[in-house]
Amino acid sequence: MSTAHPGTVMVDRYRLVQLADTDLAAAEAWEAHDQILDRPVRVTFVDGQYASAALDAARRAALVADPRLSRVLDVGSTDLGAGPRSYIISEPYRGTTLTEVVSGGLVDAQQARAVVGEAAAALEAAGQRGVHHLALRPEAVRVDGHRVVVTGLGIDAALAGVDGGREHVTGSGAAAADARDLVALAYYALTARWPGDSLDEPWIAPDAVRPLPAQRDETGVVPVSTLVPHVDPELDSLVRRTFGSGSPDAPTAPGDVVAALAPWGEVSVVASLPQFVQPSTEPPVRSSVMGAVGTGAALPGTPPPAPPVRRPASGRIARSAAVGGAVGAAAGAHQSTQAMPPVAAPTAAQAPVPPAQATAAMSPVQQPSAQPAAPTAAYGAPPAGYGTQAYPTAQGAPVQQQTAHAPVPPPPGGGEPRTDTGGFASSPAPKRRGVNPTPIVLGLVVVLVLAGALWAVSKVLSPSDPPPVAETPAATEDAGGAAAEDPTAEESNEPEETPEVRPVIESGDQLDPEGDGQHPEAVDLAYDGDPSTFWYTQWFNGADFAGLRSGLGYVIELEEPAPVTSITLNTNSEGGHVEVRATSRDKPTDGPVLAEGSFSSETTLDLSEETVADSFVIWITELPTTNGKNYVELNEIVLS
């Protein structure tokens, strides 16, 4: 029973998040997070009798660097409370598997060439390093946008009980097996049937999706052209040569598949689907409900527009007693023709106005008319000069007609005659009274100009001051003849502090003067800042290099000469003997030994004295033990 659960932290670094999908029966996959490098990873626990072989295969796969291969980041064993468990840390799986792509629709010939071509190029790069897949299937190929990723390189075959390393050494069967499975992937993408070896194997999980086997006839697998009309003739020929009975032209390596499929276009999951499930390239047509309603018509549920508010064109509005009297008289005259409620009698606070005074206070416009005005149905445009116009009123209210404005008699005591405003009394805006600031500003400007002119004239006419005389050291001597001390002179005599130079590794390389090299392709992994990667040597049948070498080394070249006091080596090795010298790659054993010691997981070599140099050599005179063999795995070099 698994002891891993969400939230578990492995080796104080990897926090498990949730279970991930896998079709391997002897594996348990998790999505996890690397808490040190702050990145998502995939954790695969491997169990069973082939767990040790899977870890070795993962270490070999970690040496292959290709963007189309899922990268192995770490390998090890940990105890989660129920005994040790082997684990493999890799990049997270992204995209969709080829099984999921084909389940959405058969892939066209162009995309089949692109997907299989990318996978074949990745396996060709791995085969040049001596690593083969040997368990290639639709679940091991993923499409992530325009990128194809092959997963489980070497690891899946190890869990299936197949050792790709030994098979590659004894012959080319491993490369031919990968080439055959690549052609089977192309056949599967075009027909949804698997022509390769049966996938009904115990190393595949029982609940995993297994493709249907391909149909066969007397010549072998049924050709693609029989099942898919208008198929690419080159793909059809490749399938015939691979799965035809007794065909001598079958591809023998992934490189042959690359040559047969090249060139291919860009990978696209959308383009690989049939036309009837692809999204339309035409932009969507959007229509609005506003188009169904005529101009000027209101939408359903829209309230009717409110009537406009009519205001007099005069300025300030002032309601007076005369206005109230005029309105009351108009209402009384209209009461004879309209059914209106009786008007309440005036109270003591409201004394009635005599008719004579009311008539004198009213203009000809405000005097009531015996004939009631007919109400109008709509607002019309007023004619020039504000002619007669009836405005709509509230229900049951009288309608007052307005005519052209007429002059009002002058008020008692004299004065200018007023103009009638149609029922509203207006008063002229008050005149603003204040101080005009223009003369004051002009006066201030004149004063300032005169003051400036006087100042300029006085400066021109005044005698100029003599220039200051610079003091000499002799002038600053005191009465006793001793010169005064200048603090700035002391500061200028002090030496300037030079910035500290820190040792920065510019490059590194392996040193094998008595041989043909020690994995030069991995030398950059010894100082790349990633402790999960390493440079390593060949393994020998003894710590003394089996008498074939007197020593091996690694040279460190800095960006510029810098002081170094200690060198720390992070390794996966134990024992042996290593020396440090400040020399170059041409003379790795010249010069005195600055530090020496044996290998451990963190080997700190303190130099006998601070040494300024631009090149240091780590010279190995005795091999340590790594995974039971005599060789070195150097993860990281740190200078201080």
C-alpha cells in the first residue's frame, strides 16, 4: 500500500501535489513541486524486481539532452514510513498523448509525418549516446502545441524487463526495434490500429487504454492505402517495407525513419484532426436585437418618454402677488366651462384682492378670457415672436394661452416700462461693482521696471572688486614658520580601495593526457548550478586506473585572475584521492599542491594560502567508489 499522499515532502525538497496518470503497472506517478528551485516536477515511484534496473536506465537517460525527450532531473531512494522506495524525478508531462489525439479523430498524413518525424529525430539523438527506448507506444508520445515529447526513454523498457544497454552492445536490434515502433506509430495515427508487437503485456497497467491490433493478410499487415484513401505514397511504402513479410528494406535505425519522412511541416494538434471537428476559420457573425426594431420605435418593456419641461426664456423667475392674482382670475373664468371642484374661500391670513386692483395689476395677457382655450394634442414648434400657442397641462387643469409680450404700464413714481414675460415677473441681473485691478497691476509693473533699471545703472557705475588672490602654502605658514596641515592632502595620499574580485568560472574541461577523453560532452554539467547533473569519468577495474593511467583531471578557467582560498566539490563518490594546483591544462601536474583530500558528498579543499590565478586543476590520483564501481561523478564545483 502506498504511503505517499498529497502534501508529503520527499528528501526535504519535493512536495507531492496529486496523483498523475501512468500506464505502467510497476510505477506510481505524482505531480509535485520542487521547493528549492520553485518549479513543477513529476515524481515516479518504481517498485518490483526491476526497480534497480529502472534507476540505472534513468541515469543513462539523464545524459541525453534533447528538447523532444522528457528530461530526468534526479534519481534516488527514500523512506516514506513503510520502507525505502525508489523514485525518479523528471520534467512534468504536458500536452496530450497520441492515444488521446487519435481518440478525437484520425490524423492526416501531413501531421502523421510531422509527429513521427520529431519522435524519430529524438530517438536518433538518444541512440547516438547508446540509449534506446524499446517500449515505444502511443502513450509514450505526447503532443504539446507545436512540440512533440517522447517520455519513458529507457525507463519503461527497464520496468518491462528489457535492458536496452546490453542489447545495443551485442548488436543493432535495439535501434531496429525503435525504428519498427516509430513506423507503427505512423500507422496507428492514420488508422487507429497498432501493427507492432502486442501491448497486452503484464508490465502495462490493466486499466490502461490499449489500441486495437492491425488487420493482417497473407502479405503481412494490411497496407495503409487499403484503409485510408489518397494516402501519402511515401508513408504507404514505408509501412510496406517495415511490416511486409520478408521485406529486406525495413528501416534499421530511427535515422532511417527520419530520412524517409523528411521534410515535414509544423506539428499542430488542431490540424491533425479531421475537418468536421476543426474550429471554423470564419469570424462569428454577431447581430443585435436593435436591428429588428424600426427607427423611432421603442423596445418591448420600454416606458414612454417623459414630456419636455418648458421654462420661460427670461432670466430670474420671481413669483409675486400679482402673478398669483392673475392665475386665480384665470382659473375662475375657466371654471364656468370645466367641471372643477369648488375653490376654498380665503382665510383670514389671505385677504381677497379687490377686482379693480387685480385688474390694474394684470397685463392684457393675464386677463381672463370668456372663451376657454382648446387643449392641443402635441407640442408644436412656436412661431416667431412667441405667437399664440396652447401648452398641454395635467389632467383636469385649465389651459392658459400666451400671446406676444406687451409692454406693462410704468409703475407709480416713474421709471422705465417693463416687458411682460407671460405670467412670470423678471428682474434684471444686478450690476457688479468692484475695483478694477488693471491700473494697480500696471503701476506695480512700472515700479519694478524702474527699480531694475536703477540697480543695473548702479552696478555699471560702481568700481569692480579685485579678483581674489589664491592662497599659497607660504602664505598659510604660521608665525613659527611651520606650515599648517591640509587634511585634504592627507586624504589624497591614501591609496584608493580596489573593488573585490570574486572567482567566476568561465569554462571547464576534462583532462586525460594519457587517453582519448573522459566524456567531454558533459564537462559543462560540473559548474551549471544544478546539483542534479554531473560530469563523470569512465570506470576502471581498480582505484589505480587498472594501470592504464597515472591520473585524470578537470581544469577550471576563470573570467579573470581572482583570489581563491577553498574549492568545494559536490560529488556522488566516496574515497579516492584528489589534488588541487594553480596551473594550466597544458601542464596539469606542474606547481605545488595547494590542497588535497578524499572524495565525499561535499568535499571542501582549503588551500594552504590565498592564491590569485585564472586557472586551477583538480587532479585525481586515485579513483573513488561510485555505485559500486571505480569512477567519479562530479556534480558541482564551488570556488570561494
